[in-house]
Amino acid sequence: MLFAKKNDIDFLLLLIKASENTLHAAQIFRNAVMGDQPPAAFCPQLKDLENNGDQITHQIFKGLNKVFITPLEREDIMELASKVDDVIDGIEASIARFDYLNINTSDNYMREFSAVLVDSCQHILDSFKLLSKKKYMQITEHTVQINSLENEADRLMREGIREIFMNPKDPYHDFKLKELYERLEQTTDACEDVANILESVVLRYS
């Protein structure tokens, strides 16, 4: 393993910051679908967090071009940063659909998806904190939970789409719901991608 010097960029701290930012975004998304306001009202907040995530990712990539010694393989750091960025991009893309698809209210599937996202992002953050302490084996407890949550998201998407076709209403509105359910499920896929990379890191370094 390659260890960073004190004057090097702290990539693991940056990954923690990125995951904290992503968890915050997931929590705001949950507030958006659980509250009384139209969810689209939360678009500016989530766009700001998505931009902040982009800045952290850029800082990581730029730092990798400047330093020789890194705490993990460069590819691992790049992939982890990229996939965490995919998660927050997915959250922002989901809230944006409330705006441009003109969806004014949330339903139980969206609310359950939001809980899955918050829990998944919390497990990602906890995993990165363990990674920074080199507590590799404990990370597995969190990656298993993320994989389980992704399975729950698959179920939600299937049941949501089944509901659309079993009880069709306005075809345009049905299309909007299907589009949103699928985007939310893709976002949980990105969480699972983070977990898969972490599992490979654990195998190499533990």
C-alpha cells in the first residue's frame, strides 16, 4: 500500500467530504418528497450541493495529477470519487424531474426510495470513515447493507411500474412516474457501484 505524506493532499478526507455532501443531498431529497411543498421547490438547494460535489471531485482528480504518493491506488480513488459523484448527480437529476416533468406531488414509492437513498448514503459515509482508519474488514458490514438496499430499490421500481400498468390513469402522468422511478433506481445502482469498489479495496488491503 502507498501511504501519503503529511504535506500531500488528503484524498480520503476529500472522499469523506464528498460522501457527507451526498448524504446531505439525500436528506434534502427525502425532505422534498415527505413535506407539504412541491418537491421541485428543493431544486436550487440540490443543484448547489451537486455543484459542490463536482468541485470536490475536481479537486480529487486535480490532486491525483500533482502527487506521486497516494493512500490507495490511483484507480481506486478515481473510481470511488467518480461513483460518489454519480450518486449525487442521480439525486439532483431525480429532483429535477419533478420540475421539468411537472410532477407536483410525491407518492409512497418515491418516499420509500428516498429512505433507501438516505440509508445507502449513510453507509457510504461510514465506509469512507472506516477506510480512512484502515478498518477494512468493518467496511464489509456496510457494503452488504448497501447491496441489500439496492435490492429493495429494485423491488420498489418493479412494484411502482406494475402499479402503473395495473391501474393506468393519464398516460402522460404514468410516463412521468415511470421515468422518475427508473431514475431513482439508477441512483441506487450508483450506490451499489461504490460498495462494489469498496469490496475490491477491502480484498486487496485487508
